[in-house]
Amino acid sequence: MTRQLFLGAYILFPSGHFAGAWRHPYSDRDFVGPGLFHQTAQSLERYLFDLAFIPETVSYGEGFARHGLSNGIKHDPAQLAAQIAAASTHLGVGVTLSTSFNEPYNLARTLQSLDVLSGGRVAWNIIQSQGERNFRNFPHVAELGRTETYDRGDEVVEAVTALWRSWQDDALVADKETGVFADTSRIAAPEYKGRYVEVQGPLNLPPSPQRHPVLLQAGDSPRGREFGARWGEVIFAIERTPEELLAKKRDIQQKAAALGRDPERIRLFAAVQPIIGETTEIAEARRAHLNELVTPQAGLVFFSQFSRLDLSDVDPDESYLKVLDERATEEQRKSRAIAALDDLLGQRRANATIGDAAIAFSQSELTPQIVGTGREVAEQLAGIFASESADGFLITPTHFPGSFDEFGRAVVPHLQDLGVFKRAYEGTTLRGNLGLE
């Protein structure tokens, strides 16, 4: 096959989509020092991963901190990206930064600096922030409605990309004979002014080897998909079936084409959680063991966050259906979290306790689990890829960072033998490795 799949890795600690990751016996416990992330970068590069993806949260959650849930510890994404880029030479780094709390000039310079210093290996995961807890830390920023938040996000990205274009490729001359350092006729101020943001520029940095960072996006609401279709070069997706993945991919491609973009220049990465064993039976036993690493209390905190249900005073042994009847609004019942959890529970739903349901949700945050031997996992991923439902996969770990080594040793060789994954990096930039130059 000439078409090759891409691989990314969620840098999730102390846990992420699996709420018990930090308790796993194979997980590293040094969650704050640089060594963990240098080791992770080198491992990912050894197995030819294209991208290390760093999520973001800008607020503290007491329950999340107490139980070691996702974002219980959170480095500044740009600082962490610099550590990962410095410890690697080919691996791309995805940096999540919010358009809600950062000015366009700061975003443009921070991301362009990382991109220049890494040799063109950076991507910007564009998010818009909502929620009272986040805005408490930024009292000067007015919280907007969902539509206005995306409208402002559009303007921020317009301003940032205009700043990135302010230097032409040959503007930096550095001619010692003539004394001309930069040809200022090739540097232009964008002077962008919108309803929400304004910037004059130009940026005080030249382009990187890939010119500017790759744009990532993961919004799934109707407005989020419109935003992704307009800006996203890489789209992240969590869908439970290949059919749902393909539907999302086609929807975004159609929206992008309507905006005048080439839909073939959009890459969709599907989040998956591999659980690998020496035999199929061992892999299944490992999946069962993961449930034991999530306490009912941790599961309730985690599920509460995503379902928007207040479960702080709920007895874990209470009936799941009874809790929904008493506490969930009609809108919440139709939410992605509860609807997908109902599907996951299946026939168990009728007799499940709220603790059982919360643990089931917290095992993967509804990320599809791919369970089996290395060969079996590779064949399942290759099948999804061959169906064109996804262009690549974002690996979410059950233990950190060992999940990536395990995947690299057990699965990557089979993907290569199947002809769907590279045996060496083909480009020198992230954009080049993703076929987006």
C-alpha cells in the first residue's frame, strides 16, 4: 500500500482517558521532572510516532487532584513541548493553547518560537475554553456563549496566521558584507482588526522550516466541526465505531470543501486504547484488571465531570438508572457521555450501580479499546485504516509511559509487515511527515 497510517501519543499524566493509570504497577511515578518526558520522547521516536500530543487545562479540580485524574497535574504545554522537542529530532509535538485566555501575538510568537527551535515539528491544538472554574483564573476575560466563543476563536486564528505570514521566506538576509540583517521590504504588518481581537504586528520571528505550525482541532459540536473544517489540518476524534469515524471524517471534509479547502489535506486521527497481551486471553485479563485500579469514588468524580451531573453525595451502590431518573435532565440524558455509556453498558445497564457505571466510563472515557495480541491489535487498526475511517491513531495509555514502548514492540512491527506503516521517517518536519507540505 502506498497510503501509510500516522501515529500519535497522548501525553496524559498522572492519568487521562483511563482514570487509574497512575496506580498501574508499570506507571512511572515521577510526574513533574523532565526525565519522564525525555524518556517518553525518545521512546516515541524509536517507534516512529509522528506526534506527541499535549492537552491543556487551566484550572484546579479538588476531586481530580485527590484521585490523580486527568489534569491533576498540568505543566504549561509550551514548556513541556520544549522539553519533548529538545529530546527528539523527528517527533512532532502538539501544543494545546486556548484562544480564550491568550492574545494572538503571544500565541503566534510562543508557537512560532517552538516551531523554529524544533526545526519545524510543532502543531497547535486550538481550543476554546468555557466553564466558570476556568474563568475564575482570568477575571479580566469575559466568558462568552458557545457560538461567540467560536466566533472569537476564528478571529484569533485569523490574527495568528496573519502574524505567521508577516515574514516572507527570504526576508532574513544576514549579509555581513552589506550589513543588511533583514530585508524589511519582505516583512509586512498584517494590521488585523476584528470584532473581538486586534493586532498590528508584524511578528519578530522568521518562518520555520515548515513555515508555521500545523493546525489541530478536536471540537465535535456542530459549531466545533465548522471550526475544524475551516482551520484543522489534523482532526482528533473519539468515536466508538469505524462507521461513526467515517461519518465524522466525511462531514468535515464536505464542510472544508464548501469553504474552498482541499479535503484531502485533512488528516483524521482516531483515539484508541490498545490493551495488549502475549495471548488474547492475557489481553482480556489485563482489561479486566484495569477496572480494579479505579475506585468508585474516583470513577464518580470523573464521570461527574463529563456528564455534568452532581454526584458528590451519591452512594456508589445506588442504582445507575435511579440516579439518572432523579438527577439527569432530558438534555443530559441525550449528552454524548451518558448516551455512549448506556451503549457501553448494554444489558448490564438495568442492574448496574452508579459506581459500576462510573468505573466503566473511567476505564477509557469511551475511547475504543483494541484488545488482543500485538498482531491482533495491528490487524484491527489496519482494518480501520483500510476502510478510510481514519488516517492515523492517537494512542491513549493505560500506563505511562510504558504503554508506548509496549505498543512499539508488540504492534508496530506487524503494522510494518502489513505494509501500512513506515520503516523510517520520510520528512524532516511535522508537516512533511504528515504529507501536508
